[in-house]
Amino acid sequence: MPEPEEPEEPADPASAAAAEKVTLGVILGDRAVRAAMVASLANTLGYGLIAPILPLFARSFGVGYDAAGLLISGFAFARLVFDLGTGPIVDRLRERMAASVGVAVIGVSAMFTAAAPTFSLAVIARAAGGAGSAVMFAAIYSYLLKVVPKDRVARTLSVYFGTFNIGAVAGAPLGGLLAHLFGLRAPLWIYAGLCLLSGWMFLRQTSDPPREDGAGGGASARRVAGPAWRRALRAARDLFGARAFRAALGANLAGFWVSGAAISTLVPLFAQHALRMSPFAIGGAIAALTVTEFALLYPAAAFSDRHGRKGALLAGLGLVAVLTAALPFAPSALWFGVLMAAGGIGSGIWGSGSSAMLADLVPQDAMTTAVSVYRFFGDLGFVLGPALAGLCASGLGFRWAFLVSVVPTVVAFGMVARAPDTRRLRPPGRDEGVGL
């Protein structure tokens, strides 16, 4: 049985002092982090290109709002199916090769999506990229959580996630402009090329973290014994015994649910149908959210590293829930953009908190399994969210659809509120780590 979680105590003073000395320059000076950021930027720029046009691309085949969500949730469903198997894949290929192969698969799938003559083939082609995405994200997450020191993990992840925002800020309006000038398929072709480029860059610029030999005994030795699938099951069983791990999963599910249901599905459809916004204007609204999110990521992560994870997570979750529910009440495109920008403040504060909780809790030999489970719950939200959002928009209207999309965020708020603050748990002196 998993050990009970230890009581909260003040963070180690030496660790807190070290965290104070970490600056943005120190983080960017880490070659491992810099390489991951450069490669991810190319990939996320491509994703930013297609974010404002995917539901509109689906509608171009003559399908309804409910079917439009399938083009987004199909990709996430395939990723969901592959998530729990990515741990053994990454362990065998190692992080560098697994990430490069995964992102190449996404690029090829984008090519076939762009060339699809029917909606069914477009959904199948887009979904195929989900398998590559599962492997890519598991590999990069595992890579960063293994090589980054714990006293700077939230700030490092905030910088890494900041590349997502830069890609979205640059990509969303550019994708809308490309769709306006050259058609809705053009951003998909550019996305494919950028994915292939990012895979090549990651392969060239990174090296795999060293393996642990499990010689320390204890829980670690038990976890590394036996076949890969049995090791993964054993590690997953131990992880689920920690309330903070379950809270991190809930927060990740809520984040992907809101992103898939509200931002990726309902925002483009509502903005076009109710506010008569063009694809370029929709891209601008999404860019406004990512700009404010980017501005808050690092300050909130610095607070998290120094003072604990819960405060930033709870503030961000609450703000995102309120502002997402307010979006369908916007009376004009201007107010819609203002609410989107304000929502970015909440998601920026929320930011890297749940990933940092993961790094606090999980020992290195169980990291690939933890990342696989963590990604699975995120993708579960991204699969269910858009599908349910499309159904609610068709049957109940946009206001109810947005309200339903924030329910997981409210649930996650409660889970985080009841969990211990992993940054303030006693630093794990034993091999098995906190709560494992």
C-alpha cells in the first residue's frame, strides 16, 4: 500500500535560498532547456497557425457544430489511446529519439489532413497525429523533469510553456491571415513543415539524460525490477496513493478541457456565429489571451517555486472559471477580446503549477510513467471537452456550452484546495519520495 502523505512543513531554508538566486538568465543558460525551447517553438508556432481555423475548416465540409468538434477531439482521442503506452516507448527509444519521431508523425498527419477530400478522411488523418503527439509530449516532459533542478522547476517550465504562447501569439493571427488569403487548408501545410523542422532540431540539439541504475534499494529498486509494463503498473499504483498527485491530474484535466472545449471549439464558433468576427479577428482574440498568459507565466512560477504551488493554482483556476463562463455574455467583439485577455491572466497564474507538483512528487525512475498518466488525464479532458461542447452548443446554446466547459475547473479547484502543497512537504530523504 502507498505510504500516507507527510504533514506540511516549511520548505527547506537552504532550498528556498537557492531558489531565490535563480534568474531567467540562469534558466536560459541551461543548454538542455534552451534546446527543448527552440525545437518546441517551431512546433507550437505551427499549432498556433491552425488553432483559429480548425473548427472553420471542419465546417467547410458542410458539417454541424457537433461534428466540428470531432476534428479537434479526434486528435486528442488518438493521443489518449496511446498515452498510457508511451512510458515503455520512451524508456526504450530514449527521450531524444522518441520526441523527434513523434513530432515527425504529427507533421505527416497534418499533410494528409490538408489534402483530405472529405470530412471523414480529414478526421482520420488529423487523429493519426495524436499517436505522434502522445510520444512527443511524453518524451519532452520526461526530458525536462529529469534534467531540471527541483528548486527551479516551475520557473523553467514556465519559460518552456512560454514558447507555446509565443507560437500561439505569432501563429494565431498569421493562421487567420493565411486562411483569409489562401484558403483554410494553407495553415495546415505550413504546420506540417514546421513539425518536421522541429523534430530535426530536437534530434540535433539534445542528448538523453543519464539512466538511473536503481541501486539505491527501497521502492526505487522494486519499481525498476521486472518487465517494462509491470514496472509501469507498479509505479502508477504507487503514484495514485498521493492526494497531491491526484490533484495535479485533476488540474491538468481541467486545463485541457477548457482549452479544447472553450478556446479551441466554442470561441471560434461563437465569435463567428454570434459576433460576426472574421478568422483574422478570431485569431487576434486568441492571441490576446496568450499574450496576457505569457506575461504572467514567469512571475507566477517564481512565486510557486518560492512560496508553494497551491496559492497560484487556486487563484488561476478560480479566475479561469469565472472569465470563461462570462465569454458568451460579451456584447461585442471588443468586449469579447477583453474577456479573452483577462482569461489569459488566470491561465498564466495557473501556468506550470500542476507540472511542478509532478516534479516535486515523482522520483526519476518513475517519471516516464507519471508523465504518461498525467498526459492521459489531460487528453481525456481534451477528448471529452470539445465533443460535449459541440453537443451543448447545438442543443442548449452557447451560454450553457461555456458554463458546462468550466465544471472540471471548479472540481479541480476543490481537489487542489484539499491537497498538501508539494513545495512545502518535507524534502524527500528516502528513495521512494513523497507519498510513494
